[in-house]
Amino acid sequence: MEPVIKINPGASKWDIRQKVWDYIEDKNLANFPRPVHNRIPNFKGAFGACAKVSDLPAFTQTAEVKVDPDKPLESARLAVLQARKTLLVPTPRLRTGLFNKITPPQGASKEQLRICSSSQGVKDFSEPVDLDAKVKVDLVVVGSVAVSEKGFRIGKGEGYADMEYGMMASMGAVNESTVVVTVVHDCQVVDIPEELMGSHDLTVDYILTPTAVIKTDCQLPKPQGIIWTKLDTEKLEKIPILRKLRALEEQAGKDVTLGAAPVAAEPVLQTGQPKRQSRRRPRQSAEQDAEGESRQEKRVEAEQRARPARVRKESRGDGRGGGRGAHEGEIAKTVKGKSRGNGKEQGPVEGGSEAGSQRKLPVSVTTVYLGGIPAGLRVSELKIALREREAAPLRLTWQGAQHRAFLDYCDPQAADQALEALQGLCLNGHSLQAEMAKSQRGGRRSGESGRRPRPSAAPKSKTAPADTKSDAPEETEQ
């Protein structure tokens, strides 16, 4: 099959996702929910592609099938139930366990089975399956954003399919004979460079599209378990089943050392937005996949309640405009838990700090300005792009309402490397502007921090223009 989407040399996983999402939207190849960005696309023709699952030799030979909860795989779940096989569906975002067994009513009609295969049916007709359950899965059906004929797969960037397979491998539910299938639109079959694949990435054996069945003969091994160094304490905090598995493997004498942990992967400081804006925000992600993914805003609120941050105000500006010089004018002043402004303090992006130094920044930092951030972009999406380009900062100050962000790096050399990596970054169809923050280019010595000593008594000037101020992000007192 000749790919219709051409992948540029040196493209990252995020670049490939963006190209596929943009193409599907531009060509109107998807059904609800739209837009398809940041989702497993519910492509037109999914019903026919899923119907081919029952024609695979592995399908006839297995009694238990695991199918992801993505909307485009609904017909695959129906095919499993109609064949009277055991259907296992992962819990959304692994919040309440690994997966559920779908148990239809006795003597269920085809219409009842159709309901059971939907997202609501997965909730209403399911029984939880624990890690110690005796489960043997011979066929796994996963969704994808992109996949190659060699079996290399790219999901939407959150890693749940990879973790689910690794956990199943740890509990003995899958082995080297387990067949992995993905169902995609023809345009989602692209050339993916092998160097983008990591040891934790799940590969596939079959690709089902509306027009073809592709046997990949993939040579890369599938995950043999959870690679704990790829995870951090925050991920464990969000996924209780991972904590349980880690405890079991630790008791068994396995190495369960975690990787470097960020301070916070979601906004810690939610500063005061105008009320009309805060009411509109949930609608940005209201049309979500039927598998019940949680809203970004809910995670933000949970983080706020769990870890309130105290921010020291350093200087005032006029608070207007979207340029780099106005950054300090946007800085929030937090007093007794009440805040004003639009800035959100982010901890180090995953991979940008050592576990032993989390919640602390170096004495001096070098700041990079990132502008042109499109409306509706989530901070988590930006973090994924930063990690994939190996430009993860020590701290990220998110100002999405002003279409910008500020990235703190430990020294000028790290900032220069990040600038080079971020050139040409494109998210949601918008090219982002990356350059050294204005305060770093104003004659200050190389590597000198943008922070200023706190005056003891003298009042701060309220008349100085914003563009004469330092635009280094505010400091968080940890």
C-alpha cells in the first residue's frame, strides 16, 4: 500500500501524529467526535474494517480477546460478543484497574450486544479483572493514530496501550504468541522510521483498513513487562493498578526503580481568569472519545486541591499585550491562596529533572520564549512535543490565553540546544516561534538568572513600561 501521507526525514512521533490528524480533518475522513486531534480517530469506514477481525485465524482460535475502548473499535467489540467470546476492555485511563470483562445479559439479542459493545455498555455490563486473575489473551485489538506496514505503531501520545500490554505481560496474560491487531483508515498507514520505536512501544502483527488486511511480519519484540524507568511517581499516583503491580514485582525481587519525576505534569497554579472564560473552558474538550477520557480541567482542579502553590510576585507590568516584554505584567500575585493573572506555573517536564532535585531550581536559569501557541492547545500536548524533541525544560510557565509559554533551562547551553530542537515546531497546524526570552538578550551576563532581589521597603514603580522589565517567569516557593 503506497502511503498517501508523506513523512519528512527526521520527523518526530508528534510530527507524524499532527500530519495524520490534519489530513483526516482536511479530507473530512472522520465521524464524531471531532476534531480528531489528540484522539484515536473515529474514521469513516471503521465498521467495515473492524468486521475483518473475525476473519483472522487468531480470532477463531482464541476464547478471550482484549479490545481497546476507542470509538472506532466498537464494531470489533461487537464481533467478539457476537462470536460468544470473552471480551476484555481496559478501564478508561486505567483509573479503576487494568480491564473489565464484559458480561452481556443471558440470551442477549444482537441489539443488546450492540449496546454492550458501546462505551455505556462497557460501564453497565462489566466485571473488574484484577492482576492475579487467570487470564489468557491470544488476540489484542488496539487503536492507532499512525502505523507502518512493518508493524511500527504510534498512539495518541499518552502510552496507555503500551502500559496495558506491559501489565498483561507481567501478569502472564499475553506471551510471544499473542497476536496484536490495529484498525485504521488507509491514510493512517505511513512510513514510520524504526529509530522512533522504543523498547516500551507496542508493535502490531496485522493492520485492518477499509480496503486491506496487512500482515506486518514485524521483527521488533513486544514489551515483556513494565519498564519502570520510563515511569515516575506522578504516573503511579494517577494509576493505582501500577502501584499494585510495582509492589508485587518489588516483593518478587525485581528492579522497580522509577525514572526522574517532574514537579507537576498538570497546571499547579490556576490563576484568576475572567468568569466568562472559565465557563467556556470545559467546552474546549467537551466532545471527547466515548471511552470516557477525563477532562483536562478536572485534572487541573484535582492538582490544585492537592498541591496549592505559593508564588512570590517580583514586579509589576501593565499586564497587557501578548509579547515577551509583557510577561511580568501577567505574573500572578498569590496571597493566602487567592490569585490573580493568567500565568500557570508548571514543574519540570518529564525527563527534564533528576528525581533527587525535584521541586528545586538552580540558582540561575536561562529562559526561552515560545510564542504562537494555538488556541485550544493543552499544556500536556506541548509537554509531549517538548519531550519528543528532547527540549524538556526545568520548568514551564504556561500562558495559553496569551498564546505563549516560557521555558526555563539550567544554563545558556541547554537553552541554545532547546532552541535548535524547537525550530520548525508545528502544533495543531500552527508554527510556533521559539527564541531566547527578551530578558536573556538585554545585556545580562550569560546564564544570569532573570530573578531580582526582593526590595525590603521601597515601593515598586507602577509607571515603568512593561518592555523594560525582565520577562523571566515568576519563582515558585517550594
